[in-house]
Amino acid sequence: MKKKTVLFASCLLGTLAFSSCEKNLYDESKQPEKELQMKDLDIPADFQWKLTQVSETTVSSTIPTPTIVSFFLDEACSEEEKLATIPVYAETSSLPLSIPTYAKTLYAQYKNGSGAMIKATMPINPDGSFSLSINDNNNTTSRAVTRGHDIEDDIDYDKWEGVIYHPKNGWGTIMFEDQFPSLGDYDFNDFVVNYKVQFEVGKQKGNDYKSKQIVIGLRLKAVGGIFPYSPYLKLKEIKKHEAEVEMINAKTRKPLEVKYVDNKKNYLIIDCSELIKNLPKGESQYFNTERGALVSTNDLPEIIITIDLNVAKEVEEILEDDKFDLYLKRNDDGTEIHMNGIEPVGYKYPFKDSNLLPVYESDGDEEDDNYYFSKERLIWGLRVPGNVAHAVEKANFLKAYPGFWKWATSSGKNEQNWYGQGNADKSLLIYN
Ligand SMILES: [Ca+2]
Ligand SMILES: [Ca+2]
């Protein structure tokens, strides 16, 4: 862009003959364009690199008995794109859902009083909110439902029978660059993990939906870095003593030992290094980032963590980005890498590093949102609400996903579905 402006300006100056100006332009077009690099991007100062938002949503029903409603991101209402299946009661309740920023419409499916399947389309407001009101105007049906109401009402209000998915019923992906505090090469494949969270939810009259059991699936997709990093999961809204935790190998269903990380604030932090044990790397020094040493989807290590809470918690508290903190810690020197805006657990953050965004202002106030931002506002960890293909070793991520730089430089306003809109360069990506 800049070069064009310069050429245009020199034409206007009139010091060059028209023909020579044209020649310059011609020569310019013959030069191979310099490949855009992550560090060249002009990232707006307010950009937080978020691809989901937690919606403030209300659901209500005029039917006295609870109606089971499923919410989807796609019009076809496919299982992979399901966000929740929950009972909606005859009162207005707020329902927290984590919604990709690209989504403009949500779809709901439920059976009305007479048993017919209803499909509702709900526009999502710019702040992520939407509302669903279930109305049953069929008199015959209403009477039939009312008759059963007295018996069923009390039972259903205490049942734990809904599920809220995060980011959806299908996988989400967390990708890391592993050279913190230095900028990496931004192939964004140095550590790649799929995640999937299910909140078992219930609701008592007058309250919001709460969860007593949380089931988390984690699957290792790639390790395209050589530093000895291990993955950990911190759940900021849950203290260690508030939960019973079990972990199993998803393939063999065999129980695994649950190891915790002690920390001053007593957060529940679970050691997930089981994921990187005995990785089958083949001829490669990496795991699943080189064409000659690809790993089949069935062979990706996968664990399931089940968290039973002593006391039910509101789902919204756990959904927010910094409350589900999957992070890396280096086994040798303790370096931690978190998503931007998250404070490390035990690692001494390099506050004085001038290549990082200052966390403390000159008056000593802490800008805690500034953790893990480079001075250019680049990041080391990115969470995507879909099963994103990762780049092959040393590939330029901006080439693999042409929409990515437009998303980042527009502060997340454009190309919000850069990872799922089908214009990716498949030759640079690995699909599992
Ligand atoms: Ca890298
Ligand atoms: Ca790499």
C-alpha cells in the first residue's frame, strides 16, 4: 500500500515522464510480493484476540411443563454444531452460552405441546445476546399439558438434565507459539490441543442454570516445537477443595492418576502431561506437523476429565475466557505460556522485557489484561471455537489462513470465521 502511494505521489510531482512512471509500475508488478509476516501486522490497541463471546441470553416459555430445547450454530442443526440441550421452564431464565463471534443467527429445536418438532431462528444481537420465547397457542395441547403439570412440576425442577457445551459439541482448538518471551516463527503449531467442555446443568425455580458436573475432553493434535513443555488446566472459578476430579484415557477408558499443581490461591489446576507421554513421532522430531510423519486422528492422545462440584456453580462464571486456562509450562526452567490477559501461576513474568507490553504503568498500577502481549500486541496462545487444521512445520500461518490478518488488523471485526470459511490453503494445513 505504502509503495503505491509513493509511486502515485512521484507521478503527481511531474518530475518523471509519464512513460517512465508506467515503467516503474510495470517493474514493480514483476517483483514477487514480499510475504506478509505476523510481526508486520498493525494490531489495533484494543484487540483482545477473542473468537467467542459469552452471550447474555434469556429463555422463557408459556407452557407449564419444561420444554427440552436444543440450540445450534447451523441451520441444519447438526450434532457437531450443538451448543446446548436444556429444559426451558415457565419462567424467564438467563442462559449463558459461548458463541463464536462470527455467528449472527442461532437455531433452536424443540417439541411443542402436541409433539410436533418446532424449529426457531433467533438473530444474535451485536453484544451476543438473543432471546427465545416458547409459546403454545394450541388450546387442546395446553389443556393436556396443564393436566400433567401438578405432578411433573416439582420433580422436573430438581432434575439435572440439561447440557451446555463449550465451545460446542464438536472440538475447539488451542494453538501455541513456544518461544515466549521472544516472538516465534508463527507457524502456530508448536503445541496444539483440542478441547471440549460439557456442563451438566440444572435449574431450580427462580435461579439461573447451574452446573454440578463438568466433563472436559482434551486431545493433543500437534507438537511442532522442541522445548519440553507440558500442558496444564487451571479453572479459576473452582477451588481445589470444591471438587472431586477423575481422569481417564479416552481410548482405553482406564483411570489415570490425577495430579494437581499447588498454588497460593488454591485454584483447581490439573496436570495434563498424560497427553504428551510416549508420543509416536516416527521419523520426525515433532509430533504431527510434518507430511512424512502424520498421525491418524485415531492415534491422537486423548483424556477425559470429570469434575464433580460439591456445590453447583453458575455456568457463566466458568465459561469466560480466562476462567478456562489451558496453559503450558516448561519442565526445565518453569516458563509458562498462557493466553493473552492471563497472569502466570508460578512463573516469574519478565516484567522488564521491553519487547513485551508493560503490565505495570508508570504510576505502579497493574494492567492485568496486558500479560502475554508483545509490544506489537502479538500473542503466544490462541483459542478457536472449532476444530481448526494446524499448519505444517514452519508454514506461514497468514498464508495458510488468508482471512487471519484481516481479522486481526480489523480488531476482530472482519473475517471472524477465517478458520472455517473454506478459503484456507490446504497444502499448508494438517486436518485431523
Ligand atoms: Ca512456532
Ligand atoms: Ca513449529
